[in-house]
Amino acid sequence: MARRKVSPFSLSFLDIMACGFGAVTLLFLILRHDPSPGDQMQHAETTLLQEDIRYGEEQLVQLRNSLREEEERLVETRGLSRRVLEQIDETRRELSVQRDPEQEIALLRRQVEEARREVAQLEASSGGEQVRQFIGQGERQYLTGLKLGGRRVLILVDASASMLSDTLVNVIRLRNLDEQQRRNADKWQRAIRTTEWLIAQLPADSEFQLYAFNTEAAATSSDSAGTWLQAGNRDHTSQAIAGLRSRIPTDGTSLLKAFAVIPHLSPRPDNIFLITDGLPTQGATAPRGSTVSGQERLRLFEAAVRTLPRQIPVNVILFPMEGDPAAASAFWQLAVHTQGAFISPAKDWP
């Protein structure tokens, strides 16, 4: 028989090779490929060291910044200390120089003369007119909260019979006396002094008008109704105050008549001062009966307030009257709503 040819890639050879590959694959699967516990510990320590290094670098940057700020502060402190030392040295040199008393007196005299010349120049530039002065007693020349500014200021003074005294009994007693005694009544004199103080505090370049009212309202300066007076004109202020001093408190109170003068002033006032002692006792006409209740007086007050033009501050100076408890609250609300001020001064003011 012919000999069979042997092939290296026979079926048996392929079987052997397949078995060998299978054994290798099985060994690969059986053996562990995870890192050992020692390797894991080394990796964790490395991570912690890297974090410590990063934290240390951040702290180093912050320390460098703080050091730079401290160096800048140190430079500033050295500069300030140098200036302080220079000022101390200069002060010592000034103190070490002894001035002649006669030279000091001569210097003061020259300063006084310069001040007098400046005052004379100011008086000459203002036409020689001076604002009215008012000197009160003690330290009562103050009034907190009043807005004394304004280009045109209207002052309304209550000249009714209640302005003779704070009590009804004294009002009845005083109104039966002669005219001179009524003019000299303490409460009326307080109202006059308060008015004079207000006029004295007005800016010299402002204008004013002074009205006295009871059942009617009239300007205290003759022939000046409806016109404005110059606060810096001594004649105008003196005539207005003299006209008020000549008035005698009498009759009732019509706040409506007082507010009725506002539309007749052109241009209209931008600040109003109201000096009174209580709620009105009549409106446009006299009351029917001989007495007026508190509720009726409050209604008369509200009716008068409704006639006020808007956006004009009303500053109220109240001399409280016996038997009129609602007056303070009503006039306070009027001052608040008009953005003015409300005060009830002490008897020794101003």
C-alpha cells in the first residue's frame, strides 16, 4: 500500500492546539489581577500628600498677601509718624517764640478794624438797611422745628378777646378794663413778642406780611393790604410791629377770615405762621347763639382748613386756652398735613 501523506495541520493537531489555548484562557481567568492591599494604601497616601501640598501652597499665598499688606501699613504708619513729629516740632518752635503783648494787642486791633470795614461794606451793599433785631430774656431765644425760611412769609396773629388771658375768668375781667390795660395783658404781649421774634429771624432778602384777625382780618401796617413788605427794610418791620401793638384784643375768632387773605396776596405765600390760642368761634358770620360748643368750633376749624391752598406749610404757635382741649390736636394735625411745625412755647419765651 502507498504510504499516507502526513499533514502538520491535521485534525488531531488542531485539537491539541485548541486544548492548549483553552488551558491558557482558564489560567488567565483563575488568576487574580486586582492590585494588592499594599498598592491601595500607597495610592491613598499619595492622594493625601498631594492635598496637603495643595493646601500648603494656598496658605503660603495668603501669608505672602498678608505680609505685603502689613508692609504697606508699616510704610503708611511711618509716614504718619513722621508728619506728627514734624507738627510737634513746629508747635514747639512756635511756643518757644515769645511774642510781645503790645504786638498781640496791635494785631487784635487791626483785626477788629478789618471786621468793622467788612460790616460797613455789607451795610453799604444792602442799602444801609438792617434786619430787625430782637433780644429775649435769658436763653429763651430758640424755637425748635419752625421753618423760618421762605421768600414770602405770611404771619397771622389772633387778636380776639381770648388773647387777653389763658383763663375764661380773667378774659371776662380784663375785657371790661380800659384800652391801655388790655393792650398790656400778659398773653397779648407774649403774642407781640413772638411776632417780633419771627420777623427778626426772617432772611433779609425775603418778603413778609403781618395780619391780625378776630372776626375780621386786616394788615397791621396801614395801606399794605395785599402787598408784600421787605424783611430787610427797617421801616417796614417797625410799622408792622407798631400796628400790631396798637391793636386791642376783642370779639371772637374767625379762622376762615384769616385764611381768606391768602388769595389776595400775589404772588401767594410760601410759608405761613399762625399765632393763636384755640379753635375758632365763628365762620363767615357770627353764631346765632351766645355760646359755641366744642363740636361746633371743631367744624368751623375744619371748614376754614378746607379753604387753604395746597403745598403751603402752616406753622402753628399755640398759646393754650382753658376749656379748649381739642385745639392742640386739631392744630397739630394741620401742621403735619401741610408739612409745617407745631409748638406750644413756655410762658417766658421769647
